[in-house]
Amino acid sequence: MKLLEWTLPAPEANLAADEALLDWCEARAETGCTEEYLRFWMPDRPFVVVGYGQQVEREVDLAACRRLGIPVLRRCSGGGTVLQAPGCLNYTLILRIDPAGPTRSVPTTNRYILERHRTALTALLGRNSPPVQLQGETDLTLGGRKFSGNAQRRRRHCLLFHGTFLLQIPLDLMTAVLKMPSRQPDYRQGRSHADFLTTLPLTAEAVRQALVHIWSAHQTGTPPPADAIAHLIQTRYSQPDWIFRTTAPVPTTPAEIPPAPG
């Protein structure tokens, strides 16, 4: 597996980069390339991200976001709405779909990846920590409180699985800009954001190294072409008909896309 330590300068660029990486690996898989990827990135500012099939008005307090200057964006995968902010460590996995293996379906992929992460984090936290558990369909929890949400998108040959580890998070800001989610796992039991979420008492570097180890991602990879990311930003990730499911035009400025290391 190849490693990309690759944070782009704009929120929409980081979301577009995940989809571009999936598209790029899928196209290369058609020619027999079998490379898989692990990417890490961390935001430098707050922004809200809704899941692919969600209604912004149902999940987000738009008035609060406008007042606080917090952008609202949409990702290409499912799952719920999240607040991204400094202190969130994001990871992306691009894996091959094996019809006879653990990536053969959405449920088996969820369990395969998250059980590996659960085991790695349990070892890091030690015996005196509350238990790390897989709860709901795609949540990792610490003592029953969520610290990681995850989602996936699948193509014919490859899948994208990505998620966030909450290492530090402004819970008051989350409460201000996110409504109670329209869909909740049973174990949430109606808890508020402040009562439902927690942070993982580990450093970003410790979590990175644990995931690098379990996925054997020891070689630096090559990123997808910058023009593919810029195209996704210009045509989708900065457009209100993508974000808000409207048709209103908006002027856009392509985000600068620096090269990834390696």
C-alpha cells in the first residue's frame, strides 16, 4: 500500500482529492494496476460536510454557519454530517474490491476496516482505557461515546473508505452549527452532540503510525493529476447545485493544488 501525507490548501480541494484518487485508481485498475492507498490530511479551519444523500437544511443550521463564516460542503460518500476543524485527523483508504474477500460488500468492508482500526487503537490506549468498540454501522466509540465516523463509496474495481478521528474538537461550535441528525444509531439514544461525542486521547502522529503499520503503507505514493482535482472543484465541490442540490450558478475560483510529496 502507498502512503500520501497530503493536505491541500482549501476544504473543497481535500474533499475533491479523495474522489479524484478513487477515480484515478479505478481507471488504473482497468489496466491491471493493483496499487492501494492510505492518505492523511488535517483541516486548518472549520467547515461543515454533509453526506452525499443528505439535505443541507435538515442537518445544518445555515444561519449560524453564515454568521460564523463557516462553509458548508458535500462529499461523495454517504454517512452523516460532520464538522471538520483543526484537531480532526482524516484518513482515506483506496482498496481493491475482492469479490471473494472482506471488501466484497459494504457491510463486510465496514467491519474489516474498522475492526483493524479498533484493534490498533486498543493497543495504543492500553489496559486502563475504556473499551474501543465498533457501534452502529460505521462508528468507533470510546466508552460508548463516538470519536470516529466513517463512510465509503464503491466503484467496480476499487472502493473509497474514509473517516475522521476526533483528537481535539470545539464541541460548542459543533452544537452551534449542526442540528440533531435526521438519522441516529440506536446506541446514541437521543444524546446531544456534547454528550454523544468524545475525543481520542492520542496524538495525531501516534494514530498515523498505528494505521501506517496495520496497512503496511511504507512507500510514498504518487497523487492523482492536479487537473482532475481542479475539475472536480470547479464543476462540483464549489457549486451550489452539488452542495445544496440547487441549480443557481455561482462564480468560482479554482483552488491551488500543490503537489503531494513523492
